[in-house]
Amino acid sequence: MAAPLALVLGALTLMAPLMGTLGAVVLLVIALRLGNASHPSAPQDTFRAAPRSSPSISAAAWTRRRAAPAGAAALVTITAGLGCALFALTGSNWAPMVKDSTHAMNLGLAAGALAAIPATIAAGTVLTPRFGGVMRWSALLCSASLIVVAAAQFLGAGHPNQWPLILAAAVLMGFAVALPFGRLVPGGSALRVGVTAMFGFAGSIVGLSLVTVAAFIAPVAATALLVWSMTRPAARGKQPSPPLITYQGG
């Protein structure tokens, strides 16, 4: 967790508008929730999370089935992502098809963004049982953002369409980050959609930082997913089985 958090904190210190945007988002959520709580006609338990049932055998089996594909997707992203990062940094020294270091960086970032897609889809799949089907949509938006930024990097530095495509990828990534938090907004559907849309556009500032270094962040995130895939099934398997009821006479 330290590596991605270091990148996030570094971006926060270098981008002052980002601090104001995130502060405004947090303030908006707090204001909406406080206003909803003070409304006399709104029941207190309307937005309270439903009690979680105890893990069942089927849930453990589901985790074991999904853990292996998630681990395989993470391994693909780690291997390909590290290779792409290495090519981006050193490809100009040994690759004959590379013109210069800028060209190598563009090709490495483009391939690294595409290499992050398997782990992104796998992460959305394993997070769906806990956070709901919205995680699938978030993973699809994130994958679309990675495809768009890969196309922008393939065009190369100086191409007139590179920056517009990067901005489009940043918006998609912003909505991918904001979409799971839309359910935290109290109120009707119209209010949730409107606030989530504002979150998405505000999150484009964060998305811009993410898409530009996606090739370097992907192996770190995929490593976390790989560790989860190796440890989660064992943790599920240690859960005690339901007690066996026996009758002793009578």
C-alpha cells in the first residue's frame, strides 16, 4: 500500500487544485448527509447498511473459484507491466525500432496501459460481492480509459489528437473512481445521479494523474491482487463448518 499512496501524496502536494476539489467533494457529501439526517420525515435507517449475514459454504466456494482467475490475471499484468515499464525507461538504448527516448516512453506507456486491463477486470469481479454490481461498471469504465490513453500514447508526443484523448481518458477514469461512491449520497435517484456526475468530473483531476502513470501503477496494484488471490481462499477455508446436531436418546 505504501507505493501507490506515495504516488497519490506526491500528486497531492504538486497539484494544489486537487486539494480544493477533493475538499469540496467531501464537504458536499457531509452537507447532504447532515441535511438528510436533520429532516424529520426521513427514517434513520433508510441509508443504513443491511446486516451482513454469516459467510456460507457457497460464498467460500465462490471465493475459491474467483481467486484463481484473479491471480492469473494479476500475474499477467505484473509480468507485462514490468516489461512495459522497463521498455519505457530503457527501450531507446536497445530497441532498433525506437526513434528516441520519447518514442520509447510513449510505446511503453501505451502497452503498459493495455497490460493493466486484465487485473482491472479481475479486481472488479472480486469486489462485486462486497460492493455490488456497480464495481463491474467501474471496471469497464477504467478499462475504457486505459484503452483511450493507450491510443493517445501510440499516436506519440506532438500529435494534435494526443492531448484530447488523454483528457477523455481522464474523464472516464474520474467516473470510474466516483461511481462506487455514488451510493453514499442520500436522497432520490435524481440527486444521486447529479452528484455522482459532479464527482466524476471533479475526479477527472485524479484521473489525469492516474492515466498518465497507469503503466507504472498497474504492477503494484496487480501485486496486491495476487497476494489477495493467494491468501483469501485459505482464510475462507479456515471458517468452522455449521455444528452437527445430534440426538441423545428420548
